[in-house]
Amino acid sequence: MENEKHYCMVQNKSIDDLKSFSYNDAFTDENGNVTNQLPSSYWINTFSEQGGETWVNIAIKHKNLADLEMILAMGLKERFTAGLNNLEEVLAKR
């Protein structure tokens, strides 16, 4: 799926200040219409303090194993890792 364009949207589900937030994400067409050709996922992000550090736990849920496998084949692990590395660089500059 290299060099393909994909669009997506995020729909916030819940926000608990300084504790957690969750959302659905889904692929869309270029006009923002959700497409069922690619899987959607549900993300839960929780924050906690441990030893004076902030810990972030991110859980990603999919409807079934086939959806997860498709997202992994599209490079989720690599993109997610790159995003975390970028975040680390930004935080290091503060």
C-alpha cells in the first residue's frame, strides 16, 4: 500500500481531565465520508504518575484479528514508533 493516499477522522468519545481520553478513528474518503473498506479502531489513552514520572498507557481495540492484521500490514507499528520518537525529541527540547 506504499504511495497510496489515505484519509481518516477521529471522533472523541470521552475526556477525563488529566486522567484519560478515548476516541474512535476510521478511514474516510477524500470528502470525509467513513469507508468500510479499511478497518476502524477504538483508542483509550490513560495517564498515571509513578515515581514522579507521567506514564501513558495506550490501548487500541479492533473488531477482529483480521482488522488488526490489516492495520499492522499497513505499517501501524512503524508509524506509531516514529510518532513516539518524534514526541521524545520534542520533549527533550523542553
